[in-house]
Amino acid sequence: MTFTSTAATTLAGVATALTDGGKTSSGEAALFWVLAPLMVLAALGLVFARKAVYAAMSVVFVMISIAFLYIAQDAPFLGVVQVVVYTGAIMMLFLFVLMLVGVDSSDSLAETLKGQRWIGIIFGLGLAGLLVTVVVSSTFPVAVGLDEANGDSNPVGVARLIFGDYIFAFEVVGVLLVTAALGALVLTHRQRLTRHIGQKERSDARLASGHTLTPLPAPGVFSRSNAMDVPALDPTGAPLEDSVSRVLRIRGQEREFGVVAAEIEAPTRTASDPEVQR
Amino acid sequence: MIAAMVSSAVPGVVSASVAGAANPGVTADFSQDNGWVWLIKAVVILVFLLLTVLMAIWFERKVVARMQMRPGPNVHGPFGLLQSLADAMKLLLKEDITVKAADKFLYMLAPMISVFCALLTFAVIPFGPSVSIFGIVTPLQLTDVPVAVLYILATASVGVYGIVLGGWSSGSTYPLLGAVRSTAQVISYELAMGLSLVSVFILAGSMSTSQIVATQQQLWWFLPLFPAFIIYVISMIGETNRLPFDLPEAEGELVSGFMTEYSSMKFAWFFLAEYINMVNVSAVVTTLFFGGWRAPWPISAINDGMFNTGWWPVLWFLAKMWLFLFLFVWVRGTLLRLRYDQFMSFGWKVLIPASLGWVVCVAVVQGVRQFTEVDLRTVLIALAVAVLVVVGISFLVPERKPEPGAAGKKAIPPGEFDPFAGGYPVPPMPGQQLPPSPRRARVAAAAPAGAARQVTDSQTEVERG
């Protein structure tokens, strides 16, 4: 009983604190009512989109719309950084991973870890409870208004808060991120099993092996036949076996130069000619 | 006058003195602007960008041609000037093909994102100081915000979605490869780019473009911040997908990368976006490092700075911008495309650490200047001594010799690899002798050329079954 009454009074206090210094211009209201429904649709798109890329694009849309709202509320630094960091870097990484794992692959819904769903629900509820408690029990300072908060320009105001009032939290988050990055490096590090062979060594080996260094000659001498299967001729008129694809040679579909020449020179085509058959 | 110049050259003083009336943190005064002034400016910027692109295409073809000892386009119009117009008309009139495998919506959206984001940057680029247009005194700039340069970075990073989505939605292999390369490229080169800009922010004390230009009254930032300038120039070429960093399109490897499946108008939009982006980054580097619209030194001293007022600065701005466009063409005509892995390791192992280290140096010097009584000359002399000492020590350190032998010293003494060591399946350790791979034997059997080929070929065929 007492809890609900305190919660009610705090919520009322929060509401007054939020509305005290705030005035919404008609332009801002119009922007909000245009963007908000679209953002809700996009957020639903994240959940219900069939293709992973569409889900990612929904998130991008929501992020950019939020940036617009931030800027409309005189927080240009937050709005622009939102786009640079979240849309430009983090969602780009998501897209990168989506493309690496295959854009058409769908999620497997089979549960691989036993009981993870229950543990997840318990932790989720715990987090929600913690957040609600913190938000409800916190007291907000009296709003001073945007003119004062942005007095020395918006970035300076944000910098004073981050590097002045909240420097400890900021440093802790920094340490956490560096630890996470190092952990990722350590976990994904793989030792080489065999020696690294560089470009120089490869080219040396290629030279030493005595094989042809240049691209192989293209097949075909007669434009009238399907000449993929006829070897090219060298300057002396001898056929170059290498010019015909290895696959055709293995299948035995390579044709002798003389056979093709005779076929083309013959006045009437025989029934064995592949083009007549077709 | 001189006192004013000196005081405005000191960053801290500037940010304090100009934190002005309407928009704190911005030097340019837009208080007299009204609706039609904005409209005129916006339309002029749009027309300017489109004309500049037409000019830039002609310029690039002409300059590259001269570098290759040939005349270049010279048939349509004087000096071939109308060639790019004719090309644009041809592109618009071509058949617009949507490939069957394409994801229709994103396929159409992608070029739009590219062009739209490319057009946004010039909103915050200052062409000049305040001038009078029909009796209204207004800066030659559409708008400015305290975070203008961050806004430029933001639009650039959203613009890349055009490339990535275009590559993905084409439903084809080469475009997808181009898109994947583009994401990786953007993530790695935008970091270096942003970090190189941070040192300008530190010295100028602001992220607003008009104020950064205002702080370069005495000294253009590319001189004291030369390493940052170099890093920015390198990463701006990477950012615009130009040679030698044009890996997302790489016509030798990926046909045209992300735009392979595009034709007609949609292709023209990608094309347009690429050239507008070139103009954008050239304008940004001019504004941030090359004094923006300020006249170069001997001219700026004439008649008490007459050439830094009125409409003259537009000329200097355009001249500097075209200087960087020429640099783009010059680099394209000179350098070869990097291999993809070299490109990535250059970005991550050279550019990002270098720009990080440089930001730390600039921050330390600026901190010493602001929070202690030590004057700048002492700080610079101390820095020079430190650099000399480090360079001197680096000469004393013996050069690392290439590792002798095949395996090197670090490797564990080779032993036979036991896949079931200790009764469990285990992965091999570095340096262990691996059993010969059966696949490699097949490949080796297929390789030898000459008379024995028929036999080995049929053998591999049999092995494959």
C-alpha cells in the first residue's frame, strides 16, 4: 500500500519534472506524430520481418528517426552521434555479419541449451524489476530549461556532464569495453598450424616449378563452330592442347583441329554435325 | 585589427568570444535568414553540385588522358566539355533493367539512399563569409550547427547503406562480394577518418564548420596537424571508393562490384553519388585543413584583407576544392589497386594506430598549453627533442633479420601429430607434423602438364567418382 502510494507520488513528480521546463512547439509535435507511427511499424518489422536484412533495415529506420527526434528536442550532439555510432558503425557490423553467414539463412528455433529459456525469463524479470525500482525511487533535479543547458553550445554542455559529473561511470564503461575487446581478441585468436607462405615465396615457387606463368591461350580457331572444344593453333600451326578447358579434355569432348576444318569446308552438312542436329 | 586576429587565432578565446546570440557554438550569423533565402541557397547548392559533377567527369577524363599521353574527349562541344552531358543523356535513355533475383524494394531504394545522403553534406559547408543578398546579410552557407562535422560523418555513413543494400538486393554474387567489402572498408576507414578530424576539433575548439574556418585566420590547420591531414586524405580516398581503394567495385575482380546489376537511371544515381562524394570530401578537407574560404597568404595580405570579404572567398574555396579533385584524379592515374588483405591491414595496423597516437599527442600539447604556464615554444622544443631522441634510438636498434629456416625459432619442436592424444580427439598444435592431406595429393596429381596428363586426368576423374 505504502509502496504504491510512494510510487504514485514519485511518478507524478517525474511527470511534473519532465513537463516543467519543456514546451513542445507545433513543428516538433507534427514531426513526432509523423515519425512515431512509422517508428512503431518499423519496430514491429524488426520482430516480424522474414528476411534478416529487412529486420536490420527496420532498426536503422528506427535509429535515424530517433536521431531526428533528438535533434528536434535541441540535442543535436546526441542525435548525430546516434547516427554515426549506431547506424553507421554498429548496424553496419550487423549487416556485415548477416552477409557473411548467408543472407538467406533462417534462424534455427531448436533449443540447444537446456533450460535456457527459463533462466532467460528469470533474468529478464530481474532486470526489469531492477530498472523499475531505480527509475521509480530516483529523484530528478528541477529542470533548468534548454537555454541554460545548451548555454555554451550543446556539445560543451554534454562534455561537462560526461567528463565532469559522470566521469567515473564513463571510465568504468570504458574499461568494460576495452576488456570486452581484449576478450574477443583472445577468444578468436588462432595459432598458425603451418608456416605462412607470402606472395614472394609463392611467385618464386611458381617460377621454379617451370609451369606456364602467363594465362593459358584461349581456345578456338573458327568462329563458325562452337570453338570452346577446339584447340588454338600456335604460329607453326600445331594445336595447343592447353588452350582447351581441362574439363572438356577429361570428358573426351575435345575435337581435333583437322576434323573441325573438314566439317566446315564440306559443302553440305552431314547429320553428324551437332549444329544441324540442334 | 591585428589584436583581433591574434586573439581569434587562440582557440580558447574564440570559443568563448563567439558563443553568440542565436546559435551558441557557431560563428556564422544566420539571424537574418528567412524562408526564401534558405530556398535560394538550397537550390544553388543543388545546381552547383550537379554542374560540378558534370565538370568533374570531364575534368577527370581529360586529366587522366593527358597523363596517359592522349587527348581525351574532344569531339562534343569546346574541349569536349559536352561529352559528360551526352553520357548522362545516354544513361537516362537506356533501358532500365530490374534483374529477376533482385529484392525489388531495396534494389530501388539503394541508389536513392546513396544520392540523397551525398547531397546532404554541402548544407554545412561554408562557401564564404557574410554577404548581402537583396539587402539581407547572410553567410554563404545553408546552415551550421555546433556538431556540423559530425553531421557530415553521419550522412556519409548512412550513404554507405546505399552501396551495401544495392549489393545485397541485386541477388547476385559479385554485387554481394562488393557489398561485403564495402561494409568492412567503411567500418575500418571511417574510424581513421574520424580520429584524424578529432585533432582539428581539439585545436579549433569546435565542431562547427564556420568556426573551424574562423580559427584558421592565421594558420591553416594542415601545417600544425600535418599527420592528421595525411591520414584524412588517405581515408577520404578510401571513403569515396576511388582508386587505389576502389575494392567494392574493382572491375578487374568483381565486374563492377555493387553496381554490376544496375543499369540506366539507377546506375546513373550511383555514379552521381560517387562523384558528389568526391566533391564532398574535397570540400571538407578544404574547410577543415586548408582554411576554408580564406585566401592564400600573399593574397590575403593585400589591401588589409580585401580578398577575404564579400564574394571573393567563393573563388578561393572553389580553387582549393578543385585542387583536391585534381589530387583524386592524379592518384587514380598513378596508383594501382591494393590487394584486399593489404588494404585492410593498412587501415587497421597503420592508419588507426597512427591517428590514435596523433590525437593523444595533440591532446597532450593542448592540455599543457591550457592548464599550465608553459608557453608553446617550450612545448614544441621539448617535443622536437623527444622526437629526435626516439629517432636516434631507433637507429641504434639492430634491424630484425628474416627468420632463418622454414619453421622459425618460435615454433614448438615438430613432432608427429596424434589426433587421439590422451584418448580424445584433439586439434593439432603449431609446429606438429601434419599427415599428408589426401585432397592435396589429388590436386597435385591433376596439376602436371604434358604427356602424362591424359592418364592423370582420367585417374582424378575416377577418384571423384
